[in-house]
Amino acid sequence: MAWDEWERLKADAAARGSTGMRLNHVPTDPGGSGTGDLKSDRKAWTQAGADTKGLQDDIAKALGKLDDGQSGLGDASGVQSAAAQKELYASWKKYVGDVKGRCGELGGLLERSGHDLAMSDAEVKAELDRISAEYHDTEAVGGDPKGR
């Protein structure tokens, strides 16, 4: 008798058609043509984190080359181009160092997210906001006429 009822319930459900899953806080059509098969792969998150952190090695090499290029400049007093070059060097050294730090932090976040997939979207967003605040980009300096 239970099997008969089960078969009737399955037939009724099949006749109604699939309604799919709908979350209360998400509009019925959020503008995408998703297929409803969202998947998250721990390995992909972890690999993305490792790859992002791995950029630090290349950036460290670039910083080394930047330092090597600076050596031998000597005393910049009296030479405007040398003084400007030293200022530019300091600016780029800081900027590239910050990029290296950002790669490390972002890579760590991606790896942590991948290891346990337990962080909520809000927690990941808060971490990304923290990283953005810590490593904010410098203001653009080119093309400013400075009152001319």
C-alpha cells in the first residue's frame, strides 16, 4: 500500500512539473541565464590562492631588478633628472611592494576560502574590503597641470 501511495505522489509531482529552487532574497530572474548547477570546487579555490600567492616570487624578482637598476646612480644633488629618477624609484618600489603584499593577502584569503568553504559571502566581502583598504591604490599623478 505504501508503494502505491509513493507511486501516486511521484506521478502527481511529475505532472506538476519542476518548479526549481527559489531563494526568498533573490529575484526570480536576476538577469542571468544560469543553469541552476552552481558548484564550488575546493581544489580550484585553493589553486587560485596558491597561484595568486605565487605571484609574490615574480614580484620579488622584479623588485630586485628595480634595486639593481638603481645602484650606481650616485649622488643626485645638482642633477634634476637624477633627483626625479630617485623619487620615481621610491614611488615604484613602494607600489610594487604593495602589489606583492596584496597578492599574498588575497592568495591567503582564496586558499582559506577553498580549504573549508565555510566563509559566507559577507565574510569574504569583508576580507576583500579590508585588503582593499590596506593596499589602496595611489592617486594618479600624470597629466596634472598643477595650476598652469
